[in-house]
Amino acid sequence: MAKNKTKFACQECGYESPKWMGRCPGCGNWNTMVEERTVQGRGSQRGAGTQRRPALPITEVSGQKHPRSDTGVRELNRVLGGGLVPGSMILVGGDPGIGKSTLLLQASHRLAELGMPILYVSGEESAEQIRLRADRLESVHPQLFVAAETDLDAVEALVEEVSPRVLVVDSIQTVYLPDVTSAPGSVAQVRECTGRLMRLAKGQGIAVIIVGHVTKEGAIAGPRMLEHMVDCVLYFEGERHHTYRVLRAVKNRFGSTNEIGLFEMRTQGLAEVDNPSEMFLSERPAGVSGSAVTASMEGTRPVLIELQALVAPTSFATPKRMASGLDHNRVTMIMAVLEKRLGLFLQNQDAYVNVVGGVRLDEPAVDLAVAVSLASSFRDRPTRPKDVQIGEVGLTGEVRGVTRLEQRVAEAANMGFQRAILPRKNQRGWTPPDHLDIIWVESVEEALEAALGG
């Protein structure tokens, strides 16, 4: 006979203990241990009727590719790697009110228009509320089935009834299994519900999309194990009071994690941004020091982005170094290069560097633009409005070559830029556009002389 036991699990990291503790030894948070009941012997009963699958040599495993389903949203297809893979499980996270439900409802409508039955299950809204939002977004279709349900057993019954190609669950923290004694959103409930949905996706070939709440730090709430179980993790980022949103993949078993999707929030819902470079440069001021433009590769797409720097004297012994959208240590290194190799006295200066538009830049190809913007603000000399700077900065002050330079320069030429300051290491092997002046440089000193006139 099954025997009930009690344990305490942390709601943040999933650490388990036989007794209650005020502070979790796993993550260090206070008052996160919650009592849960477990049933001994249940695992042996579950495995009694299962059939073991033999191990096969990898050469005998079928290598056929699963056809992807077009979501009807190009930016979402780009982030997913080309579309939805049957049997995959996708986790979408983001701040409250950022537009997760709006994006998924619009994508569900597009999939329904393509002839696929879609089941949209919400544990936070009633069916009437979903219909009101669908009317506002013009996302009403007879192939789009909606249900307000939190019992996962009832959700599985709805799946058997509707036989959908895609199942959307909004959100994983609201659904529960009656067999698990803990409350919805607890570690045990999230673990068991996610595992059940994973078996449903893999067993029936249904693409399952679940929404996950985030903590105040911006990470998906619940145990980290949730992100390990799913096939794809997407973050929907942006400011609630701004119109632009960024969809970023941080894990993708079926595609690249470097792709981003850009959307604009409008009255009728989310609209795709066809030209992100124009969006990021639309409000760039003219004739102001501290502004520089670079070309960053976001997956397979080059994007022109403005970098802004503000260098101001400080009265404190230790100056501030702040970076938004860039690695703080990388900015500090570039400032040290400017001071050591070019003689810019920055020891008594506060420095603030910002990437316009809320994009995160991680590649070293933006180093030269960071150096130009810092020197421009320090010398109070504006750069030319139609200049673009691309290159990696080394500790000796040299400008190193970058990858995929031809695509970056082509995007700058399409946006009407007239000059490009580029590393001399990339001079061979390709032909620059005719209407774009190229200035080849080997050091940061040469680049600043060309960008600021000495």
C-alpha cells in the first residue's frame, strides 16, 4: 500500500528537504520552503505496464526531418528557426502586460487560417474575455478553440475531443494536477504538469506552447528545471510604456539562439517590424556629440544600431562606469585603451554608455563604435551623421577584423550611409558598394582621426 510522506521544497530553485528551513540552502532565499506530500511506491506502479524500447545504433535511427508549420508571423518563424516543429514544446516568458498573450493569440489565429485546429487554454481569463480580446485583434476563426480551464486532466480531455495541431497553455503556473497535493504554481505542480504536457507533445505530435510568469529579476518563475525540460525558451522583452517589443530565443533545439524578432505594439495588436535598422535610427539626434552608429549581426540579419555615450567630470574619487545593453567590463576595457594608447584623461570622468532601443549587444564588432562615441563625448566633437564604425578593439589599440562584414556594409549602404570606417584586415576578398566611401584603419587612433577629425 502506498505510504504518504511529507517533504519541503523551495519554490525558487526546487531544493528538497525533509524538514522546514527558513532559508533555502540551494538558492539562499528566505521563506520559500513549502510543504508537499509524496506517495511512496507510485513510481513502481507506473512503470509496471510500460514497454521498454531497445537501444539502436545511431546509423539505424531515422534521420528524416519533420516539416515545420508556418505560424503566419514572419518574426516568430525567424526566432523559432523556420516555424513550429510538430511535437515540440515551447516556453514563452516575459514581464506582465508585455504582450505574450497577444502574440500567441495572433499566432493561433494565423495558424487557424492555414487550416490547423488550435486549442487555446487559459487559466487566467474566461472564454468571454478571450473573445473580447480576439475581437479587438481581429483574430476570430472557427478553427480556433478556446477554453478557460486549470485542471490538466480536463485539458487532456479537451485535446482528445478537439485533436488540435497546436496547444497553447496560458500559463503553466495556473494549471494543476488533482493527484498532486501542493498548490498550483508550486515546484511539484510545475514539474508534474510540464512533464505531462511533454509526454502529450511527444506522444501525439502536438506542438505545445506554454506561457511562464517571470520574477522581479526577469527570470522565468519556478524551478530552473522548467527551462531544461522544454525544447525552446523565448523571452518577450521591452518596456511596457514603449511601443517596440523584442522576441529573443535563449534556447532552441531546432534552430539558432542568435535570432531576434521585432514587433510594434498597436491598437490592433502586435505588428511586425520589417526594417529594424530604420526603427533604431528613427530618433537619432543630429550634430550631437557622443553618438555613433554600428552594424550588429542578430542571427542572420544585420541591424544598424545607435550607441550613445556621455562623459562628464566628476567630483568623487571613484568615477562611475555604467553601461546599458553592453558588457560593463568590455566598456571599461575600451576606456582603458583610450586612456593608455591615445592619452585621453578619463580618470576623473563619469562615463555612461547606452544602446538605443533596448537591444543587448554581445559581439566585439561594436567595440570601435563604443570607442568613437566615448571620444566624441569627451572631446565634445560630433561625428558625421552618415558615418558607420565597425571593428573590434584590441588591448594594444589595434582594430581587428570582424566576420560577415559584407552584409553589415550592405545594410549601411541601403540605409543611405555615406562613409564606413572599417578594419584594414577585412580589405581583401570582397568589393564595397560604389556609393559608399570606405576608410580602412589599423588602429583606434586612425579611426578617431577619421571620425572626429583628429
